Amino acid sequence: MPSRTTRISRLACVAALLLATLAAPLRAEATTLRYAHFMPAASWQQQTLFLDWAAAVEAASGGAAKVLVFPAQTLGKAPAGFDNAASGVADIAWTVQGYTAGRFPLSQLVELPGLFDTAEIGSCAFQRLYDSGALDAEYEAVKVLYVHTHAPGHLHTATTPVRRLSDLEGLKIRRPTAVIGRLLTELGAEPVGLPAPRIYEYLQRGAIDGYMLPWEAVSGFRVDELTAHRTEFGFYALAFVVAMNRRVYESLSAEARAAIDANSGMKWALTAGRGYDAADAAAAEALRSAIETSTIAEEERAAWEAAAARTREAYLADLDAVGLPGTETYEALKTYVAACEAEHG
């Protein structure tokens, strides 16, 4: 039989263990965040932008946050992405600002042609513009994690090669946003507003003659199956945002918020931009033999450039006329492009 001293010692150990257990903070269950996007599940973005980001946040939070990714519009249609994040339909959404026309007028300055040649530089400059505070009023409804662009988009057509302005006359061309629609109108085409996931359907039934996309999206949305021609011009670059529900962000544990913060801003803007550039190069290599690529005739280029200039000037004038700092913000954006080229070019 244990001695009285031994029994007292054991009881003291049990008591100490109970006290330590009671004093230790209870570990909260991990918060699961629903991340919605509209790219196909087989796209490069699913891994590089979404699953990799989810893994980085989970690791940085020590398991306090988990991220469940919903691809291919399974948690809301592409045009509703921003509102879905703001309202809580999704906790986080990746979307295109221009899918809700007129709502992000200063952000859409990055869409204007001729600003930059790569997604890395565009994303860097766009993130710098956002970080400057110039765009704060456009994103009051959400917590912005980062912004970025894709590489310059080009014109693709199902059957008609476009080498001259006269070739565009009357063609129905999918435009991603109203800003790019204005450029198409200046060029003589008939713009048709569509989110990218619907291009295949419209092209297949002949409702459009062509579309505007970078190489990587031609492959990503499988529209190369219906495309015979491409015209190189560098028409535009889309603005993207990763938006988080503000209430959800503020309700997170300190560990989870810190993990989100560590995986926001320029770090991921550059990851996205570089991902788009790499995917564009790979898709170009794979598709050039299947899609005839045309360049604009030299004697025609000045007319195309003039149409781009008219689009830019008209857009800036419209913003200035309603009291928005369109020209001022555009000039700032150009300085950010130059700085990014010096740093990353």
C-alpha cells in the first residue's frame, strides 16, 4: 500500500495537472473561409492563385483558418463576385471590377491600352495605386486583399482574319468591360458585353464573331477550339480584385487575421502578375500553330493607335467632368508603371 506521503504527492501532481489544464486557453475551432472564383477547376489559377493562397494562409495561421475554394462560379456568378463578398454570400471573392460597369471608374484606368507590356508590371503598378489610397472610396464595402491585372489582351476571331480597320467593320466582338467596349466602337466593331465564362457558348452559336482575351484565357476557357485567327495589338488589360467580407475579417482570431495580412498586398499582386505572364507564354507556345496570328499592317497602325488615344482621352475627360480625378490618377498610375519597370523590368 502506498505511503501517506506518496498518496499526497500523487494528489498534488493531479491537482497541478488540473490547474494547468484549466489555466490554459481553450483552442478555438478553425474558421473556414469560403473563397469563390469563376475560373475552371482545371485552370492554372485554381492552383497558383487560389489553392496555394489557401495553403499559405492555413500554414501562417497555425491552423486557425482554413480556406475552402469554390471554382467555376459554383458560389455565385462572375459579375456578382464583388457584391457576394460584400454581402457574405462568399467570404472571399476574386473578380473583375469592370463586370459591374461604372462602379470602379478609377480602378479601370489600368484597362486603358498602352500602359504596360506585362501582367507583372501592370499588377505591381495597380497595387501601388491601391496602396496610395487613391482608390479607397471604390472599395469601402470590403476588405481588399490585393489587386492585379492580366497581360495585355488581344483580338481573336472565329473565321475572319483582322489585319485592317475595315476588317473589323460590323463584327460582333465580346468586350470584357465598357471601357474596352468604347475602344472597339472607335475601331468600328460592335461590342458585346459578356463575362469570360460565356464566350464559348456565344461563339459556338454564332452570336459573336470574336472576343478579346490574353493567350492564357483562350486556353483556359477552351475557346481555342472555336478560334482560327488572332490579331496582335495589346488592346487592354483587365483589373482584378480579391475582396473579403469586412465583417468576417474583423471577426477572425488574431492568428487568422495576421495570416490574411501576411498574404495580402504586393506579395500576391506580383504572384498573380507573374503567374499570368508565365501562363500566357506557355499558352502562346501551345496555340500559335493552331491559331493564325496576324499583325496590323504598318500603314494601318497609326489609325489603330489614334483610336486607342481617343478612347483614353474620352475616358479621362468623362471622369474629370463628374469631379473624379481621372487625369491626375492616370498620371500617378504612369509613374507607378515606370517605378515598377525600374524595379522588376
